[in-house]
Amino acid sequence: MDKVPPRTLSGFMELLPEKQALMEKMLETLRDTYSVCGFAPLDTPAVESAEVLLAKGGGETEKQIYRFSKGDTDLALRFDLTVPLAKYVAANYSRLTFPFRRYQIGKVWRGERAQRGRFREFYQADIDVIGDGKLDILNEAEIPAVIFRAFTAMGLSRFTIRINNRRILNGFFQLSGLTEKAGDIMRAVDKLDKIGSGSVRDILTGELMLDSDLADRVMQFIGFRGTTAETLDFLKGCAGRNQVFDQGLDELVAVAGLLPSLGVSEEHFAIDLTIARGLDYYTGTVYETVIDGHPEIGSICSGGRYDDLAEYYTDKKLPGAGISIGLTRLFYILDEQKLLNESVVTAPADVLVIPMTDNIAVPAATATILRNAGIRTQIYAENKKIKQKLSYADKLGIPFVVLIGEDELKAGVVTVKNMETGEQASKPVALAVNDIKAALNKKDALHIIKE
Amino acid sequence: MDKVPPRTLSGFMELLPEKQALMEKMLETLRDTYSVCGFAPLDTPAVESAEVLLAKGGGETEKQIYRFSKGDTDLALRFDLTVPLAKYVAANYSRLTFPFRRYQIGKVWRGERAQRGRFREFYQADIDVIGDGKLDILNEAEIPAVIFRAFTAMGLSRFTIRINNRRILNGFFQLSGLTEKAGDIMRAVDKLDKIGSGSVRDILTGELMLDSDLADRVMQFIGFRGTTAETLDFLKGCAGRNQVFDQGLDELVAVAGLLPSLGVSEEHFAIDLTIARGLDYYTGTVYETVIDGHPEIGSICSGGRYDDLAEYYTDKKLPGAGISIGLTRLFYILDEQKLLNESVVTAPADVLVIPMTDNIAVPAATATILRNAGIRTQIYAENKKIKQKLSYADKLGIPFVVLIGEDELKAGVVTVKNMETGEQASKPVALAVNDIKAALNKKDALHIIKE
């Protein structure tokens, strides 16, 4: 028979089992963190009506989207989790209780040009809080607090959540007589990390035709560097002259003030007046998250406060705050930077039960006891030599082997071999369960990221 | 602005938060069960090259598949998890350790005619063990044992895993001189539950042109009813005349003999000689799972032993055993049959912290303590009256409220209100954590299915 080459499309991540095990732990950590912070899981279809997905329209999105027909239905794969959320909240408005807090972890698709570290199918892991008409400022502090908790639970410690408020920027631009150019200036400022302050200033004086003094004033304002207290003092010095600015500052003071109560330590957040987020969508607090010492990676988690989630679907005013982790890219980066913890057990089992006689029933019953105790257990019943059986455990990194031969059957015990140390001892199965569980609990405490 | 109606496509399940919470628990139960039985998680792309997905070809699949182009690439959405597994194992053969045990829980897409209880996008939850050239019979017993464990963990108790062996049927047909018609007869037999034995016999004597005696013999053999021991005795009475039959019987004896050691109690499995599975793919043990008393639902979980997983991609002989749960359909059925347990907490949080003064910092810090203790916690900071705040907890079914007003702030305590009983008491936060955890542990023990 002619064979079809078994290939996977480029830009579509498909991991080998060891790496997949780490990815699963990352997904589990996110699910647990989002849950413990009181977000409800949501699952929406991967396929939606193209008309619904593209309600907002817009150039880049429309070009990248996977769109197709089935019968006479015009369909598309979702390209983010925000549009489906907007659709869901608008469609189920009367059945939801607000503020509606949801998390969604799922794949999205974008037909971008494939290149190293860019994916056409990738996981996003989003949280959003949606209000009905209004939404308290506390929510804008909670969002980064959840992200702090998530990254900490993964084992990441050298990261900074950068916070700004769009109103501060908008107010500043009003004060400087730059309101009409504010959007363009913010889009330029958003590139600061990528292209440097010189190039941003060039855009300001060139393309955007600011005079030199005004360009300097913009660069000096957004370039302010200091501790949270220093930055807030600097901003307070600019206050009292513009209502939008003052509201933004009040919000920033509130958010920065609440973060420690929400568990975020001072070294993990910073006010950064360069953060604008390109999207016009955001109206208040905005966030980006960087891995310290790796500016080349850019933001691994971004979001902010918006006033109108679902304006394309409903007249209801639905303000919200949310953030999104590009999980596939993050995993790719962590792997590339060798930040994944190699000590984490990635084996498909904690114990391999090896029958050494024709009696398979006792090993099967032993595996059942181990599984009932929550220990991940395989039985190796293939007809191989003992050396090959042990080699199977070794290759997969299974930490314990339970051997059951003539002697063990006679004495009603099992022999437990620690594959790491080589130690082995015979004991009743109940004792083996306890010993193995105790050893595994230590391993379970390992974080998936090791810096 | 013109609004686009926020609709979800028909045949695509999208649940409200309470139902989604139950679905998540079902997914979690499956992940936990599959893991504890030593299966590695696998994740393959939803989108594959159409050439790869359709390597096997075949009518129905090709008609139902979602197929589309992007640039000049011919793409398709996966329609099951078996073809991607075959591709994965063939592509990564030299990097995998065999037997390779994987589970995959993911969405698949089939553009079927939409009708009640039929989905175009649905979850499959698969386990497979793949051998390299050979695979021990134990694996054919383990697969249904995992399924027993999964359904039991969900709280389902009235179900039966029906087991048969294709070799017994093939051998019987050889003995009856019906080898050439075996495939057709098996496909007819496979419809027994749906159309009844009279209609199956009509197909045998009509379309398949068996004479009346032979048709009776077929119907008597496959229609044998008895306990496991009785059925095995009946089959042993037919043994010794055909090698294929005898091998199938040996395998069935081994599988039935191992199931109790693997934790499957006698009342949850039955040998059923009518089970053939339509696919030519299966070669040994085959399984179907039915909810007792609901023959109209059909099999909720099916699979079996196959000899050649990836013949369209590789010359390597890759025998395996596997089973698949159609999870979206199962969830739909459980919901429709009112078998979902209403006592399970489906709220997005276990505790709602309610600030009753302008002090938000202490409630935020209290929520942080609760979250650090693993208690799912929301803070309600919206500017509403206390009655409305309590009503929020009530609507969402959040079991506990923690109130923090002037008195609590002064005394350094919190007031915990049990929303079910109405009881409330003030106590230090550390004590509140313990009390709430103890109460929640009881609720966590609830199964998602209640019969």
C-alpha cells in the first residue's frame, strides 16, 4: 500500500510525551489558579459563524482568519477568546449574574506567516470580569493579582507586571494639546520596547509632526522611571489640571494600593507610563508582563480595562477587565530558554508493576490497590526479559518499580525498587503504598519552571 | 451601530456556567482516572493536512469532514482522535517507548445533519495502548477496567461493559462456512440493539441470502444469554474445531479472568456475543458500554483490540487496544435523563467576601488568605446595598459569605454566613479558613452523577 507521510503542519505545536506532561501541568496550574480566584470555566465552540466572529471587522484579523463553508454556511475558526466571550455574554445576558467572572483556556487559530516561535494554532488562557453597566476598580487590581498567583505557582519568580492607566496618557495628551494625535502617539509609544526611544521620538517628530519641544515633553513624561511611590509622586505633581488625568491617577493609586493586599509583592509590579496597549479597546488600567532580563521576549501576558465588551452584539453597556496569556508561545519560550524544570516527573506513571512469573492476576490486583490510593500505575505484562522490563521504566523515567516474582507471591509481599537510587526492599503492599506516596508528595511539590 | 445577532451555531454545544462547571468536573474525573491508570496526556492539532487525515479515505468520513484551504494548503478539522494518534505514533516511532499508553481528550468535528442530541463539534475522550509488533492480552482487560473506574468515579453505578471477541465470531463463521459473508453478517449483527433480532434475521435470509437453518444457527449462537461463567461454558462446548475460534475463546477467558483483579466487579461486565463493532478495524476483544435500563441510548463508550493502527502511514506493525467516550453526547444524555447531581457545587466560588465599609484592603487581604488555603474566593466590591450583595451569592449558589464591616474590622474578626442554613458566626480568619475547608471537603466528595 502507498503510505502517506505522517506529517504535522508547520506552526502547529505537537509535543513529545515528556514535554506534553509539562504543558499539562501548566494548564492544570492555570485552571487551579483561575478557579481559586473565583472564575468560572467557560467553553465556547472553536467554530463560529463568520458573520458573528467578524462583527467588528478590521483588516489584520480578517486576513489571518481560517474561514470556510460547509453547505451554505459561512464559518470560521475563532482567532481569540474575547470575541466568543462577547457573543456569549450578549446572547446569555439575562441568564448570567454580574459581575460575570469567567476563565477560558482554549485553542485559537490565526493563519499568520509561520516562523520560529510563531504559531497558527495556539492556546490562550484568559480571565475576564464583566460588569453590567458598572464595574468597581477593585477588579482592575484583581486581574494582575491572579496573574501574579499563576506565574508564582508555575515557579516563575523573575517577572514584572507593568501597569499603566490609559486615562493618565489621554489626560496628558489633552493637557499637551495632542488629543487628536493621542491614538497615533500611543501606537508609537507601544513600540518603545521594540524599536527604542530614539526611533519613537523620530516617529513623533516625523510622521506625527510634533515639534521638538512637544516631542521631548512626551518622551520625558512617558520615560519617567522610579519606584511605585516615586512614580505616583511624579504623577501627583502633574495633577489638578485635567479631569481625565486625575481620574486615571486616582485609579492607578487605588490599583497600586490594593495589589499588596491581594498578595502581589512590590518587586513584581511596576508602574510603567510607556504601556499603552495598541488597541483602542482599553480605557483604564492596562497591563503587560515581562520576564525580567528578557526584554527580547516582550509581554507574555497582557490586558486591561475596557468599557464596552460587546457593542457589536448588544446595546447593553458591558464594561470589563481582563488579561490573556499566550500559552503556547510562553511554553515555547520557557523551553527555548531552558527554564522548564527537568526534575519534574514527566513519566506517564509513578509505578511500574512488573510480573516476574506467569501469574498476572496478583500484579493486576496490586496495581489496582496502588491506583485506588491515587498512585499512577502501569503494569508491564509484555513477554520480555526482566532487564528489558526495567529498561522500559528507566526510559520513561518511572520512579518506582514493583516486582512480583515467586518469592513475593509466596511471602505475600512486593519488592519496591527506587529507580533513582537503585535501593530495593520487600514489604507488604499496604506499606509500599505509604512509602511510595510519601516519596511522590515531595516530587509533586516541584514547580514546572526552574530559573 | 447595526448589531450582529450573537448566535451560536446549531450542533455546537455551549453551556451556561452551572452546566459547564459539571462538564469541567467530568473532564477532570476523566483526566484523573486516565492518569492514575498510567496513560500519558497527548494533544494533537485540531487542524491537519487533509491528505494526512484522509489517508484511509472512505465515504462517510469524507462527506462529513470540515475541509478548507488556506493559501494553497488543503486542510481539515480532525473528525476523531484515532487518525491523529496513528499519525503521531508513525511520525514519532523512534522517539516513543512501547507499549505507548496515551489519553487524549479533545474536540472533533463532523458536519453531520444537526439533530437533537447530535453534535457537529464534540469531545472525545480516548485511551489507547500501542505495542511495537506485539501487545499482551492484559491490555485488552485493562482498557475496560479504566472505563469502569472512570464511570464509577463520576458516580454512575448502573452500567454494563459488554465484551466480545472478534475471533470468536470469525471462527464461528468459518465453522459455519460463512467466512466470506462474515463482515456483512457482523455489520447486520451490530444493528441488533437498534432494529431487533427479527429484522437482523431478515437481513441474513434476505440481503445476505443465508438459508433458514443457517440464519437460525447464527441467531442462536449470537443470541446466547447467560452469566459470564455460563457463556464461557457454552463457548467451551463449541471449542476444539477451529483455531481462530479457540484463540478468541482463550483471549476472552483471559480478559474475563483478569477483570476482577483490575477492580471490575462482576455486575459491571458481561460477555455479549452480539457485539461486533461495525469497523473491520478490530481484530480481538471488542467493547461497548450501556447504561442499564436505557437501551435506547446505545453505547456510550466503545472500542477494542486492533492489529494495525497506522498502516496508512508506516510499514511498522502497531497493534493496540483502545476505547473512546463520546463525552459531549454523554453529557447531553445525562442532563436529559436528569442524572446530573444537583447537589454538586457549581458556583464559581466557595466564598464571597463582602466589604461592608469603604475599607477594601482588609477584605482583599482576607480573600488572599482564603485563596492561599485553596478556597475558591471572590470579593464583591461593587457599590450595592448589602441585600443585593447577598443576593449575588445566592443567585450563584456560593455556599459561604464572609462579611467584613465596622465591628469585624475593630475586633479583627470576620463574620462567616452559611448561605444554606443561614447560620452566621464571627471568628478570626484562621478559624474561618478551617471551618470552611471542613465543610467544603464534604461537598467535594459528591459525584457529578446521581442515579
